[in-house]
Amino acid sequence: MQSAEKISITVTPEMLRVIRESVEAGEYASDSEVIHDAMRLWQRQRDAHAERIQAIKARIRRSLDDPRPSLSEAEMNTALEDMFERVDREIDHASK
């Protein structure tokens, strides 16, 4: 286990009430354990957030590096309309 360093924090009365209730209910052995658990959860959330940001950045980079030509808004609208018409025809054909 890593060496620990004592710090002082200020919490709202509501937070203190929740911490103390958790200890009194036996969920945790001490106030410190509640804070440790909260810090572990916070770190996991930060790590997950960082991973999501990295994945988004990688998708953006792949998109920017894609050698295929970009479509204009009009070209995209036409392509989407064509796709929707094709799907509609396939649905009509399948229902007959």
C-alpha cells in the first residue's frame, strides 16, 4: 500500500450527514474509507472520460485523414434521399 498523507477537506453539512450515516450503517468502517471509496470512483470516472475523449479524437483523426473526397451538403442530401428512396422501395417490395 502507498504511504498516506493526511489532508483537511471541507464538505457541506449534507455531505457530512451522508458520510456519517454510511459509517453508522456499517457500510464503511470510518469517514476516511468513505472518502477513499469516493476518490476511487472519481478516478475511475476520470479515466473512463479520458478514454472516451481519446476515442473521439481518434475518430476525428481518422476522419480527417480519410483520403476519400468530402461531400458538399447538397451531395449529402442527395445521397441520403437516394438511400431513403431505395429503402422505401425495398420495404414496399418486401411487403408484397
